[in-house]
Amino acid sequence: MAEKSPETWLQSELSELLVNIHDALDAWSRLPFDCSWTRNPPASHHLMMLKGMEEQLLRMWVRMQRNQWGILEVEVLAWNGTQKRKEDGVLRNFYDLLQTVASDVSTDKKIFKDLPRNWSGFLIRTLLKEQYLVSRCAEQKNDDFPEELQNLCRNYLKCMQVLSRVEPRELCSSFFTLLSPFTRESVFLADYPSLPQRKLVSSVTNRFAENLLASKDWQTRSEDYLKLLRKQK
């Protein structure tokens, strides 16, 4: 098999990256009810980071399709220099996301403290504190949940799984690696801040989190999710 040319590799990597970004942006827009947490950090940082990447990658894609590689290099260098100084730049939003994920863990309820201390862990803690669904579960008098609520829950879990899969640090690393042939820079990204280790406690919450993260289809966990939310009321 013939090796890919640098131009072909770049276009292939850019296309794959754009697909992941668009999947995540679609998931944000398809959340089946109003989620107030999406307007606050770290979710707001994640969304701004995605939009910043999408905007830059689309500009690069246009130049590639027009075979304007010289113009592309100049534009990427200019963008890279500018975004480093912007308060809402891609890199700034990434580091703000890391900081706020750590803050969310340190101030969280005791029952959530053993959950993963990363982006997926934040999403799971958010799932278990989703006030709209908690209140809906509290309204139910019967043991069985109505079909409408189950469908709502499945759609919510589907969106959250996509957001969990598009992990911010991996995405940001892939993004700046794609830019590196033009910027000639290697961007080292800090990891999620480490926190004091605690002995893991076996609980319904932890078992649900482990099963959810191991599942290939979060929608299949909707009934377990609703039962767990019912206990939060």
C-alpha cells in the first residue's frame, strides 16, 4: 500500500477531527430538555472550545480544497499567535475546563466523590444531579416509569455518551498536533489535576458509574438510571 502524502494525511486527519467535533456539537444541541448546567463551566468551556476548533478547521479545509497551502500556512500561524492571547481561545478554554472539573469534584457531595476525576466523571455526576429528571421521578407514584419519561431518559443518555466519548484533552491534543506542521510547535497539555486518593467504596452510585462507562450503549441503562434518580429525591 502506497504511503499517504503529507497533504492527504492532513486532509484525512482534519476530516476525522471535524466529524468528532460535529458529533459533540450535535449532542449539545439535541439535549432533550433545558439543562442549566450547560450554560456554566466546565460545560460552557467545552462548547466554546469545540466552536473555536470547528471555525479554524473549516477555514483550513477550504484552503486545502483550493490547494492554497501557502496561504493556509500563513493563516494558521496568524491564528495560532492570536488565540494564545485571547481570553476565549481554544487553549484558554481547555485549561479553564480542567480547573473547573477539579473544582466540581472538590465541592461535590460525598456520594459522588469516588467517581472518575475527569470529563466523563463530571458528566456522570451531572447525570446524577439532573434536577429536571429528579423532579420527574419524584412525581411518579407507581414503580413503573411511563414510556414518555423512559424515551426522554434514553435520548438524554445518548447525547451524554457522545459528549463523554469526545474527550476534551484527547481532542485538543489531536487538534494542535494537526496544526503542528504549520506552527512548528509541540503543545504539551496538562492533565486533569490530581486530588488526594481515597479508598473506593462500593455503592450503588459507583457500580452504576462503572457499568455506564463500560457500556457501548448508554441508552440501555435508562431504567437503572431512573431508579437511581428516584433515590435522589
